[in-house]
Amino acid sequence: MTSPTIVTAAMLAIGDELLSGRTKDKNIGHLADMLTLVGIDLREVRIVADDEEAIVDAVNALRSRYNHVFTSGGIGPTHDDITADAISRAFGVECIHDPKAMDLLGAMYERRGMDFTDARKRMARMPAGATHIPNPVSTAPGFAVENVYVMAGVPQVFQAMLDALLPSLETGTPIQSRTVRSPYGEGDIGAPLTEVQKKNPETSLGSYPKFDGKNFSTDIVIRGRDAAIIAAAEADVISMIEAIGRLREEKQP
């Protein structure tokens, strides 16, 4: 059996507005969904303020631990958009007005009959040597430095940049999942499910309780990278549920 390839990732969401609650993040869930589809495990998410020191510390910690690091936010035209400066500092390079980005933005504003102001030119700033992440929505590119991918915070733009980026990334063996519906609540299945997990260490078993207004039940989700291993764990989960049912019948007067 071929060993699965595991590729890991982290996300760094940047912005005071996320921490204050003024903006509700939509990018974390979208990134998690997309990475799962292509076989990249999102292992950690951090949210930090528009603070250069905090961004630098987080980027340096994450990029040394994971194969890929995705950031969102802080590459716009305003004074508090400091992500480009922070990423440049994290990699020890100069933050420059990238010539190609300047050309893209300059041409776009010319077509629209708008002035290419100093504030708008800030969106062309990135670490020297960075490569572009295309932005088909609003032109201003994101950028990549080594394994760090810097993208906009606006969900529509973030999603478009991610679509452009994903085909170029190293990916792993996708995780597969199956769901077994248990008519019993977590209190009934907790201990035996722990034993099933111990017996099937190459899978991850998650339990998700439900209540229909009268009865508790549980969805048991089995995740893994090998169909045969998942099937074996599924059989054990079904056997566990049947055993709980038999035990209940025996206890009935």
C-alpha cells in the first residue's frame, strides 16, 4: 500500500476589524473547504491585529512549521494596510513598488479615467522578488514569497486569488469521509467510540450530536486517506452501534 502524501497549511487572517467583530470572517471556511478538496490539511488558523510585530512573529512561526501559509487582509491602499511591510520584514527584504504591479494598476486606472494616486500605488507594494498572485476581480495582485501566499481580505477577491493560486501548489492525498448515523446520543457512544478510535488509529472519528425535539442522536464522521481503512473503521462503528442496541434490549424488563 502506498503511503499517503501529507501536505499541511496554516492561515493568518489580518485585521483589527476581525478582532473587534466589525467584520465577520468568511475566508477561513472557504479556504478550509478548498484545501480539503485538493488534499492540503489546514492545521492552524491565527487572527492578528494590524500590528507589524504581530504579523512578522506569526508569519515566521507558521512558515517554518507548515508547507503552505495563506494570509488574508492588509494589502489595500490605506495607512493601516501594512501586510506588505510586515512580510518584507519577516523575510528580511525591501518592500518595493513592484514594477509589474505598477504597470497593471496604472493601466487599469487609466482605462477608468481615474488618477493613480499615491494611496492607490500602495497596492503595488510587495517584497522585492515576490511573485504575483493574479486578481481577476480588481486587478491589484496578491503576492507569494517562498511558501507564504498573501491575498486580499475582501472575500470575493480572496476567493478569486485562491482559485488562481491552487493549481500551482504542492498537494497531498485528499481526505475522504463517511458518515454513520447513530440513534444514540454522545453520552451512550462516548466510551465505546473511544475504543473504536484506538483500534483504527489511521482514521479520525468525529461525533456530532443532534436533537430533534424529542430524542438525541449522533452523526459519526470517519475521515481518512485510504478507502479500505475507512471501510474497516465504518464496520467497527456499525458493530459498536449494534452492540449498544443489544445491551439496551437486554436491560429492558
